[in-house]
Amino acid sequence: MVALISHRLLAPRLLTTSFLKHAKARMTSGTQAKNSFLVLIDDFTDAEALSRRLQARVHHLSEATKKRLVGQLVSGGAILDSHKTGKMVGSALVLNADSAEEVVEILKSDPYTVGRAWDMDSVRIYPYREAQF
């Protein structure tokens, strides 16, 4: 696997010795899962759902960073109701795991699930393969 780290792709503050050490370890460790999964998950729709999401957000992003450094999280972000309002209504993720069951376990421990922002009844998990350009 070839991975490129470019100053054009990463903010300069991320190009620290520690970051590069973790990135190199992730690329060469050989422990990365064989399967990738695309995950779509909706937030709850009650009146307090967005508030719960925002309360859990800092912890969620901290945990996501850890997952990214070990190669478990490839990409992720918020699903919006529209670009105009920017209201977060769910999430899209690409996760590396051995199975869809492992993905469910990862999601169950996420601060968004624990904090009742994500509606686990809405989760859709698809086998995924990233295009190599």
C-alpha cells in the first residue's frame, strides 16, 4: 500500500513528528483490517437530538481521531439537511473492520451512540472499496 502525506492535503499543524510517526506505523503495521465499510447513520429526530449531538461532539471527534490514527476510521463527516442551513442530521463514515458485526460494535461505543445522537435503528452498512486514482 502506498500512502502520500502532502502539505497540501493536511494542515501544517498536523505535520508533527508524532503525527508522522503514527501515520507511518499505521501504513506499515500490517494490522489494518481487510474490509472497508460505508456506514450511513441518521440522528434521532426529536427536538433535543441536535443538542445531544453537539454535547457529545468534542468527545466523538477525539475518539474519531484515535480511530483514524490506528487505521480503523478512513473518513467521516456529517450528513446535512441542506447546505443552506447546515443542520447536522446524521453521519457518513468509511470504517475498516473484519466484519459488519464489528462495525456495529464500533458504532455502539461511539459517543454519538452513547449520547443518544445517532439512531442505531437507522444504520446502513455497505461493503465498500475505495477507488484508486
